Amino acid sequence: MKATVHVFLKPGVLDVQGKAVENALHGLGWPSVKDARVGRVIEFDLDATDAEAATAEVKAMCDKLLANTVIESYRIDIA
Amino acid sequence: MKATVHVFLKPGVLDVQGKAVENALHGLGWPSVKDARVGRVIEFDLDATDAEAATAEVKAMCDKLLANTVIESYRIDIA
């Protein structure tokens, strides 16, 4: 099964990378760009019997390694 | 409209971050994890009349700023 994890800073946390991208796009002639946010995406294959078991495993991976849950939130997609 | 851009290293380019994640997950007790790849995701809002125009604009943003097209490929989703 293929897992995709999106990791973003939590809404309250200042996203300096997103702010920098937004400012750069404004400067390059796209003033309509708003609320830019930059995150990480991690894709991998894993052996799992069903989507529910895979989601539980990937959730554990996120909490242990893939995300810093103090300041980041994550979303898991299993396909 | 909301644009989401996924940026990954091209298949031929060694993804050291992905390799590190894969090795770490193996070490933490998930030996079945394979082909881990780490990329960036950039989300933002923009004013556009229709999805086609938005896609063309975001493509220009990717080529100019968001991706290094020498070593990275990107995927655009407009919602």
C-alpha cells in the first residue's frame, strides 16, 4: 500500500517559509497570492493487510518520527 | 481558488532525505517501508477566473520560483 503524509505547521505557528514564498510571488508579479503555506510531503510503500491497519501504523510513524506534533499537524492518505 | 503544488526530486536524483526517513523507520520497527521520498508542498489562494487560467499561472510560478526544474518535478492541483 502507498502512504502519503502531509505535514504542515499548525495554524497558530508563524510559517516563515510560506511568508517568504508569498512575498517573492508578490514581487514577481502575482499580487493576488494569499495565505501561502509550505509543508513537507512524505510518500512511501508499506506492507499492510488493510487501509485501517495501514493508517494506524502510519499514524504511529508520524507521532514518533515524521512530524513534530508540538508545532506541526499531519494528514495521512492511504491508497 | 486554492492551489496546491507538490514538488519532488526527479526519479533519477538521489533523495537523501527520503533515504534517511526510510532507514529511520526501519530502525524504529517498520522494516516493510520501501521507496520513501520526501518532497515539499506549497498551498496558497489566488484570484483566477477559471481552473485552466489558474493552472497556467501556477505553472509559471513553479518554473520561476517554486521548483528547481533541473532536479525537481512538480504537480499542480487547483480546487
